[in-house]
Amino acid sequence: MRATFKILFFVNRSKEKNGVVPIMGRVTINGTQAQFSCKYSIAVEQWDTKANKVKGKGKEARDINYALDNIKAQIIKHYQRISDKEAYVTAEMVRNAYQGIGTEYETVLRAFDKHNEDFAKRIGKDRVKETYYKHTIARTHVANFIKYYYKRNDLGMNELTEDFMNQYCIYLRNEVGVQQSTVRLYCTTLKSIVSHAHKNGLIPRDPFVNCRVSGGTKEREFLTEDEVQALMSHRFNDPALTQVRDIFVFGCLTGISFIDIKNLTTDNLVTINDSLWISSARQKTKIPFRVKLIESARKIIDRYEPFRCGNRLFNVYRNGWTNVLLKQIAEECGINKRLTFHMSRHSYAVMAISNGMPIESVSKILGHTKITTTQHYAKITTEKLDKDLSVLESKIGDKMKLV
């Protein structure tokens, strides 16, 4: 099909001020249009609508018409360059190229690189290194997929289709071998980058707007009360295992996440109604939370008081190494579960709800922005179900008599 390409200059009469109007440009390609300002203004009667230029032969008219010719030449040059490179061209792409906008977004991997560079600048402010590493891994998977499926080193952003996302999901599951929840994580990053490009006029449409990637039915593991007690009563020969066990148990007894435990200071210890509490805010969401410390949690704080650096409550290992040691701890204690620190938070939620704490209170303690997030943690255990059904039986058992 023959491409239609046209450049038109006109004056915007709706912006007339004291008889002066701005000169605008419009690029039309295959039915798509994009307008831009030429950065010149003239008296409305000076514009020649048929000739698309300024009337007269004076210096001002010659200078402006020369500038318009130069703009037209630049746009034609950008159009030809993009046409040679991309499968199809839109007016927005040519207009953006002329204005110098978004040239780094011309391909998928360049867009990813720009996204990751911007993310890296925010580390320590409102972003963390761990998430940045996940984005770099996601970028690697996309690059490998393009080589695997398309036999190319990169792909134009405007070449993306729904099929790209569908095939990428299959590639992640079958070739990379990741779980469905991880597939969704990688695809969410890619969708966000493409959506950003569309919102900034760099591609004519969002090819993934209707793509829905399921997170699967991932079970969130937790420790039972007996398993937590088994951890608490075990004696380790390695002091490092003892320390990691204590911090993990502290998480089970408070519901506080790893990074928030790491950030705790003596300033977060407050007394309310003659009881010791922790009052802080989640690093992830900035949502404040308060939790009352039971005796075992207070003992853990006291145990590590002599080893504090400054006013930090605990000296903790990095999260990755902590999880490595937790695997050893689980094995030594006979717990047949893949122990991670985040399971302490799951375990707290389950124990709290199983023992009658309202889910609204659990959500407040965990510092969740939505109660639906808490519901993902909350497990209805057999013990809780048995208690609830026993209460129901005691109330209606005598009334419901079969004759």
C-alpha cells in the first residue's frame, strides 16, 4: 500500500492576540496527524492560506518562509530515515523526531535501558536496589526473547503486538522455566514501559492494553504455631543461625517486614498504657503502623541491646544471606518448608486471624494500604475453622433437631 505523507503550515486563528497569530505545522501520514508550533508569529492578514507561507517579499517574510522551508526539509529527512528503519511510520513518530523528543525510545531495549537508568537515580529515595535488580533481569529476558523468537538484536516499539506478549509469556514459562507469578512480574514491567511510550506519543497505540497476564494461584506458605515454637526452643551451635532465628521469630511475633525491622531504632520504641509498642512507618508504602510487643518479642530486643550500633535495635545481615541461613535453620529444626524471611509476616497474619483478631486490625498492624492485600496473607486454618464451627454448633445445635 502506498504511504501518504504531507506537511502543512497554517496559522492558529483561535490563538489570535492583538491581530497576531502563531504559525503551526501539521504532519499527516496514512491518516495519522501530529501538530507542532513553528515558533513564529505574524499578523493574521500576512498569511497566505493557499501558498502556506507568509505574504510579501520583505525581510521578515523572507526569513520566516526560509525557516518554514528548513522545517519542512528536516521533517522530510526524519520521515525518510524512520521509513527506512521501521515497519510503518506515524505522524507522531516523525513530529517527535523533529522536536528531538523520545529518540531513545525508538526500540524496546532502548526504552528498557532508559527506564532502568531513571529507576537507578531514585534508589535510596523512593526506590530500592532489590527492585532495580529485578528490572535489569527483566530487561535481560526481553533481550534474549527477541533474539530467540525474532532472530534480531532489538525490536521497534511500533512493531509490538499482542502476539509479542503472548509468545513472551510462553518463552518465560517453557524456556526460562519461571513460575507464573514471576512471569506476571516481568510482563508487568514491560507493559509499564510500553504504556509510558504510548502516553508520551512515541507509539500510536498501546499494543498491550488488552493483555492480561495471570499471576497464577501461588500458595503463600506460613509456619504453624508449633513450628514457630520449634524454632524458638531450638539451640544452635552457630551464633549466626541463632541471630537470624531470633530476628525471624521477632517478625513472626510482630508482623514487621525485613526492611522495616532493619530500619528500627530505639526511637521507634514507645510506651502506651504501660506497655511497650513499636511505632513506625513502612518503607515500602510510608503507611504508619503500631504493634504491641509480647514478652518474647521484648526479650529478643533486650538480648541484642549490648550489640547495637548506634540506636539501631538490631544488626541484621542482608536479606539474601538471611534467607540462605533460614534454609539451614529450617533443615536443622526439621521444618520441611522453603523458609524465607517474608514467611514470618505470613505466619503472623495467620496466627493473629486464627486466634480471633479482626482482619481490619491485622491490616493496620501490617501497614497495608488495602485490606484486600491482607486477605492474601490470611489463611483460614483447620483449627480456626474448627473453632468457628464449634461456636456455631453450640448456638444452633440444640435448635436444629431432626425428628
